[in-house]
Amino acid sequence: MDPVPLFPQPVDTRLTHLHQTLLTRYGQPAPRVQRDPLSQLIYSLLASRTKTEDSDNVMRGLQSRYATWEEFRDAPLAEVEQAIAGVTFPEVKAPRIKGALMGITARYGSLTLDFLAKYRTDKIREWLEGFEGVGAQVSAAVVNFSTLRRRALCVDANHLRVTQRLALTPRADAATTETRLMRLVPEDWDAAMLDEHHSLVKLHAQTLCTFAEPKCGACPLVERCPFGKKTVGQV
């Protein structure tokens, strides 16, 4: 039995409070339709800095246009760019997606990521982040949102903004912020709970804690938010 520490550290409840406050404000997020890991990787690469509805429309278009992801992989680069024209920066994303699909095929022998299920989460993310354009945000989305369903916290631009304004962690990039936030995550939060937390924070960022015109006066977190208190005080 591990010894009981003489001076136990107090439990940090900030993420629990954040989660419960947002859950009360917005209600339970709709259940996520879990994609296979390869489809989630493609979607996550498409979705960066793109509205969800636009990403969804492009993903549906790809699945209607191509019978298999192999067909999409083998399409000329110009065709891939045209097929994903509905997302932001298609000229950047097209070569990255095509490169990743070709790279997966070369490294594994076929175009699938189902084999990743037998690896540890950290090894999966390291493997994925070997492809251009796949950073911490995308790898977290693949392991958490897909049928892999592992513990990870997808920190996108929306999540970064809320986290930094609340001063939950010092200002940093997505990878460092995720590492710091995971230290605050309650031990009993499983993969589904982390997904739910991401969805709530993202919804809050898009509804009240917006980039250009944050509605701090209507925010249920304003009393705990240094940015919000400062903004309301200036009004």
C-alpha cells in the first residue's frame, strides 16, 4: 500500500467547475458519430480553421464522390484540391492529405489506421504526428473522437482561446496546453467525458467567448475569468 502523504495537495477543481457550468448553460452535447481512425484523420485535416458545417459538407462530398479512400488518395493533386475547395486553405490541405494517405500506405502496406488500436495512445500519436500537418490537435482528435476512443484532449483554436482567457494555464501552443490541462483533468474522466468537455468548450467559444466580440457580460464564467472581468469593467 502506498503511504499516505503527510501534506496532500488540494484537488484542483477548475476543470470540473468549468465543465459543470457549461453543461448547465448549454445542455448535453449531441453524441458524436465516431468515425474509423482513417476517416477521422482526413476529417480533422480538413476541419482545421474551418466551420463545422463546411467541413461536414466537404466530407460528405468526398464520401459520395469516391467509393474508397484509395480512390481519393490516387486522384491527381489538382482534383483533390478541387474536391476540398469548401474548406479553408484547400491549396495547403490538399498536398498534406494526399501525402498522409500515401505515407500511411507506404509505411503500413495498405490504406488503413485500424492497426493502431493495438498500440499505446502515446505511440499512436507519435506515429500520426510523423506526417506533415498532423500536430497535437489532429492526433488528439483521431485518438479521442474516433473508434479508438482514447483519453486525449483536443485543443483547437477555440479551446486555446477559452483556456487562455480563463488563465487555466499559461499562454502556450496547443501541445503544451493539452499537457498542462491533462494534469488538471479528474482521474475518473474517460475518453467520452474528455470529448464532451471539448465539445462544450468549443460551443462556448463559438457562442459567447468569440474572438472578435466576446459577450463577457452574458458569460456564466465571468466572475472566474480575468479577461472577462477586465472587459466588463471597461464597458
